[in-house]
Amino acid sequence: MPPSEPDAPPRWAAPGFAVAATAGVGLSLAFATSEPLRNDRWALLMRLALWAVTWGAGVVCALRLPRRVAIPAVLAVGLALRLAALAGQPILSDDLYRYAWDGRVQTSGTDPYRYTPSSVHLADLREDWLWPGAEGCAHLQREPGCTRINRPLVHTIYPPVAEAWFTAVYRIAGIGTHHKAWQVAGLLGDMALIAALPAVLRAYKRDERWTALYALSPVAVVEVVNNGHVDGLAALFVVLALLAAAKRRPAWAGALIGAAAMVKLYPAVLGLAFVAAVGFRRAGRPALARLIGAAGAVVAIGYLPHVVAVGLRVIGYLPGYLREERYGEGGRYLLAGLLGLPAGLTATLAALAVAGVAAWVLYKRPDVPQGGAALLGALLLAVTPVQPWYALTLLAVATVAVAPAWSAVALAGYPYFFAVLLDSSHAVAIGRVSYGLALIVVLAAARMTGELKVA
């Protein structure tokens, strides 16, 4: 059951929360109105570090407030943080420009997997916003003939539910709203997630004040709202799947996990936590069949029309992306690479680490949030991605699991990301330090509690 409240909250809780909230909103606004990464460089990371401190302070204070005060206050501050993040253009990522292009292509009646953005077949769809002229390219510090769209020479990588989302946002907002439509769409989806968190936490008999862990986080504000990443939609589906699992609705849980995986592929690993919780015993087999069947149906229904239209081109740039990110090489796995083993053995070691956590989940059968946080956290620590937004879903699951130690993994990607994008000669070392510290935090929490969680 959720812990009982103290008779009276400490005197510092309310003013402390107010100070942390005010500082957080100010930092959100300052971040959103900063110069792009290529101009502000490491100063942006320092702002994020300071913001992370106010986040931690805000969560501590929120946990000491009475529930009747804490939940409305957290929701209000969460909204304020996200409204402030609308003040500027995306600071760290250009992914939403690809979203806008894919949405535009689909509203024209063309399958998004058929052509690359640079294809002459789509030349009539090009708008000045995404394909600026010489003056616009100069403003972006790029050569004439540039585009805001990343990787314009390759097919889209996004799965079908993400593509359906791009089409929906584009149909509602059109291209005239530019980046703001995608930021507002992210805000609406993220507030829906935050609004659902108290109910999900109660369903797992946990203190709903832990909503603050996600709602006040700079990771969610920056990535879902300012950068407009579609990962926020995947996180929303995952949180709703956790609620469905708590309510013993395996078909809904499976369908929602399938939908999350059809936004971004990596949430599929969470399916194992759902399977472990349902169990393989005879009594659980019908529920397990509904869970797996519903997930498979969503994947099949999502891909079928695209496969009919373009065949194997639905795979898009995924193989090329995996090569680009060096997932087949030892250098991709920063922590496993510390052992200095050959590339193949390094990749194998990282895979075995994830497999070990998967075996633990199947054997111990923790509840879905705990198992899901362990699986996704292990995956991120094993592959040490450059992209910090990949940890967004982990943060949402860790919030329901009441496992704040996993927040260290959500923050660990930023130093590495900045080092890589700013061409630091110490990028690998910085990544190893940041992810290594995150691993230490998680292991310390596990040692304190005897589990892969902090409660």
C-alpha cells in the first residue's frame, strides 16, 4: 500500500517546491530560447545539469507535501514547464522536420516508405520551410540546396503507428505552423501521460506523488516538447499498457505495447515483463495468448497496408541506421568495451548482460513496472546510445515502478550526446564516465534494496 502521510508536512516542503518549480520553469524557458547547440555548445549542458538539480529538489519536496496538494501542484508545474519549452525552436534535434515531411508525403496520397525525401517524384511537395533557399540555408549555416530534413537520401525509418501520428498532426495543423505544431502535439501527449500517472501508480498500490519524477523531469520537457520527439507517444502507450496490466486486461495491454513498438521499436523489449507477469502456468495461458495475440495483431495491421503498397521497403533505413550507429561493432558498447575484448566478444558480452536481466525477470516475475524498468534500463546500459531521448520510456516506466535510480540512465546520455555532436576527441571517455556513473547508481540502489529498483 502507499505509505501513509505524516501528520504535518515539514515546513520546508511547500516553499522548497515553489523555489524548485520556479527555477525549473525559468530554466525551461532559458533552454528553449537558447542558441542552437552549434553556438551555445557546452553551456547548454550546464543548464541541463542545473535543471536536473532543481528536478531532484522538486521531487523530494513533492513527496513531502500532502497528496491533496502535491498532485495538483505537480500537474500545474508540469504544464508550466512544457509551456515554457514552446518558446523556441528545437534545440538539440532535427527529427521533427522528418516527421513533418513524412506527414506531408502521406497527405499527398504517397506511401511514406516509397521514396526518399530527395526523390524527384516528391519535388512538388517541397516547401520553403523544409527546403529553404540560399538565404535560408545561409541562416542555417549550411550549403545552398540544403534541407532541414535529416538523412534526405534515405527512406524513412519510422514504424507505421509513428507514420499514422505524423499524418494526423499534419492533417490537423498543416505545414504553415512549422515546428510549433509538433511541439504542441508533444505537449498534449505528454500531459495526457502525466495525467494518467496518478491512476497508474494507485493501481500498483504506490504513492501517486511519485508522478513528480516524470512530470518535473527536464528529459521529458526537452525531448517531448522542445524537440518534439515521437518517443513521447511511445511512452504514453507504455504507461497505458501498464494500467491495462494492473486492471488485468491482457488484450489491451498487448495491443498498447504493440502500438508503442510501432512508434519506436525498442519498447518491444518491455513485452517480456508483461509476459513474465502473466506467467506460463496453465491458469495464465489464456491471458498470455490474449496478450501476445493482441500485440501481434497491432503489428500486423500496422504493417499490412504498407507491405501491400511497397513490399520490403517498409524496412526503410533501419539496416543502414544500425550500421551507422555501429550496433554490429564493439565500439558501440561503451561499458562492455572497457574490457578491451575484440569487437565480436564485446557485442556478445553486452547481449549476455541484457539476457541475464531478462532471465532474472522471467525467474523472479516482478510486477510489470519493476520488470520493465530493469529490462529497458539494462538494454540502454548495454548499448549506451548517443540519443538521450531513447531513455524517455524508461523514465516513464521507472516512475510507475517508483525506481528513481533509473533516472541516472536517463541523464547519462546527455554528456555523451554533446561530446559526439561537438566532435570532442574525448567523446568515448565522456560516454563511459556518464553511463558508468549511471550503472553505479543503479547497482548501489539494487544493493540497498536487494532488487533492481529503489522504492
